[in-house]
Amino acid sequence: MQVKKMQVKKPGGSFEPIEERADEPSPGWVRIRVQACGICHSDALTKEGAWPGIAYPRSPGHEIAGVIDAVGEGGGPWKAGDRVGVGWYGGHCGKCERCRRGDFITCVNLKIPGITYDGGYAQFVTVPIESLAHIPDELSPEEAAPLMCAGITTFNALRNSGARPGDLVAIQGIGGLGHLALQFANQFGFNTVAVGRGADKKSLAMQLGARAYIDSSAQKVARELQALGGACVILTTAPDAKAMGSLIDGLATNGKLVIVGASSESFAVSPVQLLLARRSIMGWPSGTSIDSEDALKFAAANGVRPMIETFPLERVGDAYERMITGKVRFRAVLRM
């Protein structure tokens, strides 16, 4: 069987179509017929060669939704025809100290679709069984795909933040991550505040579940949050380090700044800002396949859905360009 895929042959190269014979799944692996694959900002790590040790050519894509086509020996309960998703977590080594402690998402040899092995910019992809999450019938492939990265990341960060129903939780950024975070936060029962740039985003933020909106271009965010009583949790979804640093003083006593927006830049925070009110800063790296399954089930049951633009596989270059320039609203998804 011949498979169409889009691959990058070298760091910084363009997407090139190829056809090759589909891999037969090895023991413990399955082959998935890809129905949809989201385009994530982290795909730039593959396209630009920013992740150490990537072997080329490589097909990016770690927001995969599809149907199992073939199962290798030892596939356990998985069978052909199962609807499944695969996200950033694409398998673990099982040998490092983190794996031995059961913390698979921080495995030092973490397998990542589109980085460790070919990802979902293809008609078929072969993945380890531990990476699989069941997709509920209520979700279409196009809806499920972005939930495998943007969805699980915000869902898992919020449910592990320590916030409880009724707590003031602020979501910084109303984009690919933020528009999902607002929906999850609202459904968790938080008193949700959206922080965005520009008054034009207020209406959407309120539709997505925010009870209040702070325009960071016209208001002092920390001061406005303190006027509301201080935030128990601030989830930062926009990769703007300077903006993250300015939020610290908006936290209540014991408040927590939770970072999911990836930025390589640093920001300044003084010990006093953290010390006197017992504030803390933490990051949250996505989640394992069972976490993804939890996110999918919760989204399906509570009406959480990504806002997407769809593209055929052949237009991956256009889709990637809209994503990387921030023009897409809010997730670009390849439809096979």
C-alpha cells in the first residue's frame, strides 16, 4: 500500500510530498489511518531543526486523530477500527528514573510524533500502543485532533493547578491554547477571567466562558486582578515572557502562575514578589495518553470544542504559514 505524506528533508526546508510503502506495525505498535492532524506551533521544532537530534527527512505532526488500520503483535485491547488520537506524548523508554517512578510525560527519552518518528502530516502513521487515546463518538476527527495537544495541555494544567470550583482563575492569551483553556476553566466551575490584548477580544472571551475581561493593552492586569480579589491561578498560554512576568503581582496569597505557553525568553521576578504572599511559578508539559483520553471525554461531555480552519494535506504549506504567523483562528487542521 502506497502512502502520501508531507515531509521536511532538512532543517528550514519546505514541505515536500512523497509516496512510499506503508510500514507494517512492529510488535507493540499500530498503524493508524490518519483522518485529521492539527498543526501546532511546536511543529516548527521539526521544520526548522530546533530539536536536537532530529533525523531527516521527517514528517511533522503530533495532533493526530484517526482509525487503527493494523495492529502489531502484542497490541493488547486495541483492534482495527478503533478511533484513536495521538498527541505530544508518543511513547516512553520505561528505563529512566522518571519512567521508573511512573512519570512518563517527563521521560528523558520521550518519543514525540513528528520528532522521534514520522508524524501525522500523512495518510498513515505508525505509533506505539502506549501513545493511543480513545476518541469519543461525539467528537469529529477535526475536533479531536487539536485536543490532542492544545486541549490536553490546558485541561491537564488546570486540573492539576490546585484551583477549586469558585476560585478566581485567570487565562492569559486568547489564541490556540487560550480559547480552549477558557472553555475548560468555565466547565470546571472556576470564576474565570480572560486576559487579552485589545478590546475586540472581549466578546469572544465572554462567549467562551469568561466572567470578566482585562485588556492588557489598556489596563494594568495585576492591579485589575487584585481588585477582583487576586487570582488563585493564572494560566499563561501566550508565549510572551514579558507579559508572564507582569502577572505575578496579580496572584492572591498562595497563588500560582502556571506556564504552558512555550517561550525561550526569560522574565524578571523578585524573591519578595513570591516570598511575602507564598506565591509560586510552575510549568506543565502536556500529559500522557490516558490524560488525553480524560480531556477528550471531558470535552465531549461538556461541549468544549476547538475553533478550527481545515486544509487538505496538499495545502500544508499554507496551513503552516497561517499558524506560524498567528493568522489562523485558532487551530489549523489538516483533513485527509
